[in-house]
Amino acid sequence: MESITVVMVREHLDNIPQYPLPAGYRMRLYRPGDKKVWVRLWEASDSLDRAAERFDESFGYDLPALQRRCYFLVAPDGKDVGTITAWYNRNFRGRRWGLIHWVAIIPEYQGKGLSKCMMTVAMNRLRALRHRRAYLRTQTHRIPAIKTYLDFGFLPDMTYPDAKRAWQIVRKYINHPVLARL
């Protein structure tokens, strides 16, 4: 499948879906030194090239904020198996927006609904940090993730370059009421 970047927006943080973690799982916040954990998770979940560099590019300008915004999903055996960040952008569309950023779950734990639990935690954190709206970026080949984001009230940003073509691709794989209106 062709991979095109898509942007999705949620104009408000009302009525966030609430998915509790399954028994034995928990979320923990970033601690100093967790860059290694983040890199390992991204390399395992997505074969991400230059994961350490991407971490630095994305978060290096505000490492202290990670301790309030970056979460790790911990499996019942104590192993870190996923990550999500309730990040921010001070100038998206000329305003301050919350940003769902760098969501990953290692393959053995994918397909179990855990990303919905992680989204609940991150979206609640954005609201607690007084964000009024949120957005995210992903790629067309991440079909399960896009479905989750749609279910969480994110809508396609049709102003983004190649948006029409990108969402035509996604519609071939996802039957969602929001996409029927595009």
C-alpha cells in the first residue's frame, strides 16, 4: 500500500471514549533515561530507522515535559510494550494544539485493543493539561491506527497536501461513517 502522511484533527476534547486497561496492565510516565526504552519499542514495533535521532528531533527541545506527557504501556509481566505521548504544538494552524504523538505497540501485543486504552490515557492527559483541541499525523498504511483515531473523534484534515488521494486509499480498507461523508 502507498504510504501517504495524513493529518487528523479533533476540534474539542469533550466526550473522550474511556477504555480501561485490561487486568494486569498499567501505564507509567517517562522517567529520565527512558529514551532507550522508547527507541527499543519503536525499533521493535515499526522497524523505525534512526529512532534515537527521531526521539531527539521530536522531544529534545523539552525533555522535562516528557515526564508529564510520555507514557509507556506495561504488560502484566512488567515489560514495557507500548508508548504514546500527549505532546503539544504551540503553533498548529496558528493556535496551541495538543498532539497525539509517536504511538507504538510491539507486535506481540498488537490487535488486543490496547491502543484504545492508551488513547484514553493520552487524551485525558491532554485535557488535564488544559488543551482544548488535538491533532495527529499518521500514514495511510496504518489502517488499524486510523480506525482507532476515527473512533476517538478525530476527523481527516482535508487541507493537508495529498489528502484527497490519501483518504481515497484509506476508504478502501475502512468502512467508517466519517469517511462516507468525504
